[in-house]
Amino acid sequence: MALGQVRKQTNPDLGYEPLLAELITPVLSDCVQYKIPIIGNFGAANPPAAAKLIKNIARQLGLRQIKIAVIEGDDITSSLDIENTPIWEGDSSIDIDKQKLISANVYLGARSIADALLAGADVVVAGRVADPALVLGPVMAHYQWAWDDWDIIAQLTLAGHLLECGAQVTGGYFSDPGVKDVPNLARVGFPFAEINDDGSFVITKPIGTGGTVSAQTIKEQMLYEVHDPESYITPDVILDISQVELSVVGPDRILVQGARGRPRPSQLKVTAGFVGDWLGEGEISYAGPNAVQRARLAAEIIKERLTIRAINVQTRFDLIGLSSAFDNQAGDLSKQYDTTCAPEVRLRMAASSLKKDQVEKALQEVTSLYCTGPAGGGGVRTHIINRIHTLSYLVVREKVQSCYYFI
């Protein structure tokens, strides 16, 4: 959302999903013809602009009567009182100056999506809504269940949670060769849910596609991003998945039932983005005999040169291929390994500072290793970005007004 806000500030006609035209154009005509609503959070930081783009695509395709709804209410950047709203989650040591606030978006629920569909929307464009809302909204509109039927809403929220990351539940994030093999991942099928009139549902995928749907893939995705299986907090319900039952009802078909729900929370989550520091990354590879020792020497050379030049940055050095994923800031883990047989390694330096020029100077020292460092270094790459820091807050539900309108 913060990156979308940055794009929107650069150009008021941007800020939505950059691939929106590619995603919508191939399917829009068929979906309108066969009355298949399209619901997406592809509006990102600028849902009205996204809706206008879709309307223009519709005109080009000859679709004159299309109804496009825009969900609004999630963007509270101008009204969030960060000085007097407690931080719920995140690094509270970062600078939370109001002047550095880029974005503040509430995780909205599904009610406005359902209302828009009941009003005849062909396309519903949202910004920041909770991921399960994209499933809960249309199903609630279809069956018109009560919004305080907590067990039903829990079931539908679980369906949305299982579908929200696409092919993760059909094997995409499940595969581990020789341990959990998944067939034909290059042609993995995206999942869909067949939802019954009692709220139970079957997760499956298109016939003939790659991937797999099994109790194992369902369980892994069900626990994904869940802190407490008995109290998964969403805008529409507090979900309890501790008693969920899975049944195989056919090839790549799993019946899911047994979710329970408690009344929705009185507060809603807000994620805020702030202008952060500058982060630079520089990498260089060493290969052949003694590669790790040469890479370590390169790191020591850079550290000393930063001191000599009085370059004021925070740094971290990693040996990619050896310990970068699990090591600490001091590199203690890599020191424990027998590195004499490592055939190659890539040294990475990360440098951060509030001053861009300091980071740029630090990256110069990585490039200089071509001629002033250990033998055999090659493949230098450097990159610098302005980081965005995020914090989460909780706001009272009644202060958030979500609704829809047609364009």
C-alpha cells in the first residue's frame, strides 16, 4: 500500500496494481457475458483510478453497460492520530514523525463487497481489505446469510484464507523434492472452492492442471499466518479452526467443515507506512580453492575502508550460500562451519543510513574490490533503495466508514 501511495504521489492516475490491465483484459468480456463478478483488491492505493482503467478497457472491448463499484474507507492516512494511537505491532523504535507518514490503511471486512454485488456490480474494486473478504463478500451476497451467523462467517472466512495465496494450497508452497513431491508444478492449477448451502466447502482445482490438493496442503495453508488457531482475528469474525475436519471426497477434492466463529472484534487493524532510511546492497562472488577465506578477507577490507573514509553507515555482511539465511549480525554462525571445501560463495554487504550519499560511498568500496581486494572476485552488483518502515495500529471500528459507489 505504501509503495502504491508513492506511485500515486508521483502520478495521481497510478497507485493501483501495475499488472491490472494484463489481468483484467483477457477475462473481462467472458465474465460480464456469463455474469461472473470480478472482485479484487487490485485497487491498492488508488481504487478510483483502477476502476477508470477497467471502464476504459470495457469500452475498448465493446462492453457499454458494465457496472463497476469502488470500495472506499480503508485509506485513513489523513485522519490517523499516530501520536495518540498505541502501536499494536512492529518496531516501536522507528521514527514515527507524522510528516513521514506515507500511508495508513484499515483492513476492511466483506460487508461493502456484498452490498455492491447485491446492487448489481459486475466488478468490485477494493483497496486494503482483509484477504478472506474477497471470498466472504460474494458468498454472503449469494446466500444472503445473516452477518451475525458467526459459524457460517467463520467457514467462509476459512475458505477465503485457504484461497488467498493462490497456488500455495495446490502445492506451490508445499513442494519439497523427495520429501513432499508435487506433480507438474510448471502448470500448477489455481484453487477454487465449491461452497455448499450449509457453509461447508470443497477445495479443488481445474481438471488436468498440475499441482495437488490434499489434506496435507490444506493443513499447511490453514495454519499459514495464524498466531492462535482458536482465535484468528479478522474484521468479520474471530475464527476458531481447532475443530476443523478434512475429508477426501475425490481426486484433488477436500471437504472442509467444522470452523467456529465468535463475534467480530471491536477494533480494526491499520497498517501505516513511513519514509525510512536508505538501504544499499553490494555483492561480489569468490570461487575455487579458499573461496570462503577470500570472501571473509574482502569483508574485513571493506570494514576498514569505511572507517578510514569516515563513512557513517550501519552494515551487515553475509556469505550467501553458507549462512546468510540463519546467521546473526555478527556472523557467528558462519564461523562454526568447516569452509575449506566450499567451492564458491557470494559476499553480500548491506549498508543503511538516513543519508543517501553515505550509502552510495559504502557501495563504492564493494565495487573497488575488483582491483583492490582479494584474488578472483567477480560479478559485482550494487543496488540502493529508500526503505519504507511499517507499523500496525488498532482503531475503533465505529470510526471507520466503509461503503461503495459506482463509476
